Amino acid sequence: MLDTILSLLRRADVAAWEVEDVMSDGWEFYFIRHALDQNRAKHVEHIGVKVFQLSDDGETMGFASCEIPPTASEAEAGTLIDSLAYRASLVKNRPYTLHKPKPEAGFHQTPVNLEAAAAAFLRTMRDVPETPGEDINSYEIFVSSKKRRFLNSEGIDIEEVYPDSMIEAVVNARTAGREIELYRNFKSGTCDEAGLRRDLLRAMQTGRDRLAARPTPALGKADVLFSTADAREIYSYFADRLDTSFVYRKMSDWQIGQSICDSFQGDRPSLSALRELPNSSANRLYDREGAPVRDVLLLENGIARNYLGSRMFSSYLGLEDAFIPTNYLVSGGSRGEAELRRNPLLEVVEFSDFQVDAVTGDLFGEIRLAYLSDGEKSVPVTGGSVSGSMLELVGNMLLSSETVQYDNWKIPSVTLLKGVTVTGIT
């Protein structure tokens, strides 16, 4: 089918095109408690097509995309491509050119060993210690080897192979006739055994402490500590504001060579885009548009150094070597975790939802579980919410020197924001 699609595109009346063909081979396991309920192997192909169309005067260009089933007939594929061409003609963006072939350099990918990856997941789940009060109710394991081929009308024809795995788990905690159930989703390249074990044990503790939690008091302005994967939302704020789409559309006013904050009283954050992180599911040779991925410093001690993003908005800004980042590294701060925990604070470890708006800087999250600490001892609390603005909070944020990895993000293990509004339960 891929050859048929390519033949149709080369004959079609379109300005340009891109095709992505992903073959996924995987194993799946479904457990109830630790008893295998079912398992299966899968072989799936997805073919995505994007076409670009210029206006008659060449002043505007649009694009449209869809997935063409690998089982489609030539006539069906042709009808879909014709539909894409029409839809693309209705969109009026500034014209730009697609990426041209560029050789990648650096690390080279190796075939994925599905058997070894599956064995590591099974071993880790079996060895996680459980108690009569906390255990794993059920879990599902998905391990995949993906072979991706990307082509475009400028002559790019690249291929790469990478692992992509996920585990979904339901953890239960119970006491005195009460029970709570927590859902967890862990994504990685293959199995990060230490990270998976750490996060499952934390989930069990979260369930146990949630059952004993009392209502969160109204603290007004308080220091709030983030020590879980939710902290990625804070650092995504930095990445988004250095994205070419945000910069071009005036949703970010960060300028290269300038500080992102008028006055830093805390740690000055540094952010890098990385081609490779150990066991990340996003280690790629090329981004989704065919541009080679490389290591780039985006933010250095609070000073913007580079913009990165899609070909469309990067070309509008005159950036020819930009790409879409796949992995991120946030450098650790100057203080250890223990030091950051010495003062009164609220450490939130479970939100019903936590978001940071990259345009306004506003952050908000409803608390499911937090620990209210006086600097020496802490008590679990639940309910209420945290809110604030990164525009105001970034100058005083403190980062731990220790770091932790969550799939394609490596960040400080704890992040402290000062002066966050904490609304309690009345």
C-alpha cells in the first residue's frame, strides 16, 4: 500500500506531501492481581498522509492530513488524497518549504528485544512488595518495537526503529472497612525497573495516606512542593514559551539573549532539548517532520538561548535548523531535597488535575493528597486547591540538586514554588 500511496501522491495535483508509515510489533499482557488473564501479540501498520496546496496566486498555502488504511484499494486511497487536496486548498497560511534531506549524526538505534522488555516488566511487577493493606489490583503491560519510515516530496526517505512501552496499573489501599483505588499509567522505552518500582510503591503509600487524610486548611499564600510527575507541567511552561509557534503567534514574549524574569531570587532554571535519554520512549533520529534531532540548549540560567518547533513556524521566524524536541532535561538546582523540606510547606503528591497555562502562566490544581509540614513532621491532607501564576512565581522557585526521570523528561526531583495560593476546605 505504501508504494501505491507514493505513486498516487507523485501524480496528484498538490504542491507538496509527507508520508509516515509506522509498523508496530508488540506483546500485550493482562493481569488480574498477579494471575495472567490473557496475552497476545500484535502487528499493526499505520500510514499517515499530509498534503499541501498553494493558492493560485502562490500567496497562501494550506495542508490537510489523514490516515489511509493499509487495506485500502488504490481507488479508495486516491479518493482520500483528492479529498485532502481539496481540504488543503481551503486553508490560507503563509507558504513555507518542507525539510530537505539532512544526514543524522550521533547514536544509532539497535533492534528492540521484545522478550527482554516483557520479562523486565513481569519481573518488576512480581517483585513489588505488597501488604494486606496495599496491593496491586490489576495491570496491563504493552511492549512494542516500532519501525518508522518517513518520506516527503523534497526527497527525504528515512527509517528508524525504537521501543515504546506502557503499563497501566490499578492500586488498592484499604483500612477499617474503607478502600481506595488509584489508577497509574507509566510510559517508557522498555522497562525502567527502578522507576516503575519507585512509582508503584509511592502509589501504594498515596492510597494508604489518602485514607487517613484530613481536610486541607486554607493557607492563603504558602510554599508548595511538587515531587511527582505533575512537576513536568511546570517545566512544559518553559518549553512551550520557547516553541516557535508560541513566539510567532505572540503568545510568548521571551526573547533570545534576555532573561525570562526581571529579578531572580531563587534558582535560575536551565532547559535543554536532548536527542537521547536512557530508556525514554522518545529517543528519535528525526522528528515527526523528518528533521534530524540533536542536543540544543533552550534556556540557560534563566536566559532564553534558542527557539525550536515545527517547520512551519520555524521557517516563518527564519530558523532553518530547528526541529521538534523529543526529550527534555531540566538541570538541578543548588539545594538538596532535605534542605528544601526544612521549612513549613505543603507537598502535593496527588492532583485530580494539574495544569499550567503556557500563555497566561496561570497554574491550578485540585488536591487529592498533600502533606502539610512544619519543617519537621507532616500530616496528610486532602481537598482544596493550589493556584498562582508562573509569571510571578518563577523568580523565587527553588529546584533540588537531585533529579528524576519520567519517560522523556528528566527534571529536579522536587520543585518548590513560593507564594502559591492554597484554598482549603471550609
